[in-house]
Amino acid sequence: MSFFGKMFGGKKEQAPTTGEAIQKLRETENMLVKKQEFLESKIEEELNTARKNASKNKRVALQALKKKKRLEKQLQQIDGTLSTIEMQREALESANTNTAVLTTMKNAADALKAAHQNMDVDKVHDMMDDIAEQQDVAREISDAISNPVAFGADIDDEDLERELDELEQENFDREIIGVPEPATTFPEIPDEDVAEKAKEKKKAPVSTTTATTAAEAEDDDPVMKQLLAWAN
């Protein structure tokens, strides 16, 4: 835009972005560095010319020294300009970083707001209360299931302890004192030969005296009584 356009309110140019401005500053900085190197080389040349003509041609030597002074002044100006451009570039880079950080933080805030849009704090508290209540119910159910209420509830622990003491006492008497265990006896069953002989003896004819004597003997003999009772 021309100077008159700026003065009389012409169309304003769109401001460059921070990235574009940083790029322009870097290009200018590189140009000034090259200019600085050129001036340093020219200063060295003029200094050499002044040395060569210091005793031979003073006019040429003085002209070389004057030119060296002008170059040194330009070099000093370029040094100051480079410092200013470097500070401006660093400020723009910092602003660009801050802009990126703020944009990211705004996007994160918007996303968080959208995530919480359909959430109500009171509803969340009610939901957490319901979860805690259901956990308590589940814990009570587990305790009720694991408690053997219907199995062995009518058994008295004192009776069990008393019976166990009796069993221990019996084991002590049998192993230490030597008290024999009570044995269960059953009547001996006679074999078939003895039973058959008893039947034949009962059927055989005998005299009155012999029968009386045998009857008395049978009455006195307990074994015969047992055989006759089994045979009959």
C-alpha cells in the first residue's frame, strides 16, 4: 500500500500471522548476518591498504582509514539491528507458543464442557448412593448365604463336648489303665449232627425206669436242655 493510501484511509492490509512474521524476521536476520560478514571483510581490506601505504602514500592510507571508519559504523548499526530483530523474533515465538497453548486449553475446556453437558451433580450423587446401597444389599445377601442357619442349628455344643470327653476317657482307660472293652456274646448254635442225635434219642423207646432216669438226667444237664429246646 502506498504512503498516500495509508494517510487517507485506504484499504487496510491483513495482518500476517505470527508464523509468517517469524519467518520474515528470520529471513531479514540472515540477510543482515551476510551483510555483517561482508562489512567485516571490507574493513579488513581497508585496514590492509592503510598499512601498505602508511609510509609510501599517506593520502591513500588516510582515505582507507576513513572508509574503514564508515564501514565500522555501518557494522555497529547492523549489530544493533540484529539484536532488535532477535528480541522481536523471540517475542513472536513466545506469543506463538502461548497462542497454541491457549488454543489447546480452550479446545480441552470445550470438550470437557460438552462431556459434562448431560451430567447433573445431584444425579451423580444419587447414583453413587444407589451403588453404595446395592453393595450393602449384596453384602448382606452374601452373609446370609454363607451363614449355616438351617444346618446344625439345633445341636448343642456342650453335649458334643461332653460326648467327646467321654470318648477320650474311654480311650485313656483302654490304652493306659487296661480296662477291657465289654464283649457282646451270642449263644452257640449246635451243629446238625448233635441236633440229629438229640432227635433220635427222643424218638427211641425206653423203659419206664430208664426214661425216668434219662428225663432226670436231661433236667439236670443244661447242655441237653439247650439241645432239646433247639430241636423242638
